[in-house]
Amino acid sequence: MMGRVPPRLFFTEKILDGEVREALERLGVTEIQALGAASNLRRWVELPGVLAGSRIALDRTVMPGGHVDYEVEVEDNDTGRRACAVAAVRAIAPGAVPSPLSKYQRFAAAVG
């Protein structure tokens, strides 16, 4: 179980490499603050049959304080195939509904 991590300042050159650090430094950011920690496990599932080529991401995220979120993301640019994939997920998990909050918003709420 993950607990709340007290905010700490980190100097970007010590923890970030390459393009991310350079982009932050161009914006004048030389320190970042850790707000907390979360753990995310993602599994990709390729869909069979008429949905072949579509895939879904299954996420299990442990938020600060130990709360566990489960999330399904349907990845398909074709609107019709995406709707079919969503229907397939809802057939398996009828209680599945779109989250009103992003993963980061849920994380921010968990760290207070």
C-alpha cells in the first residue's frame, strides 16, 4: 500500500534526463516538487473478430492512501469500431461508466 509522500523539491538535473529536462529549463523550471506517488499497471488487449485491430488498455492504479482505481481505455480512431468496442466492454462490465475525472485529477484529489 502506498502512503502519502510529503512534498519535496528536486533539482531537475538530478532526476530528469534529456528532452524533458531541457524543455523544462527552457521554460525556466529548475526545480520540481513531488506531490505524492502512485503505481499504475497497464495491460494491452487486442480485440478479436470484427474488432480485430482495436485494442483496449486495462489499468490498475494504486493512488496515494491505497485506493485502487480500475480503468479501461478503448484505443481506436474509427468512431464505429470504438463504439463497438465500448459496447463489448459494457457487456462484460455493465457498471462501467466514463470517469468524470482524469487520472491526474483523481491523483490530485488523493494527495489533497
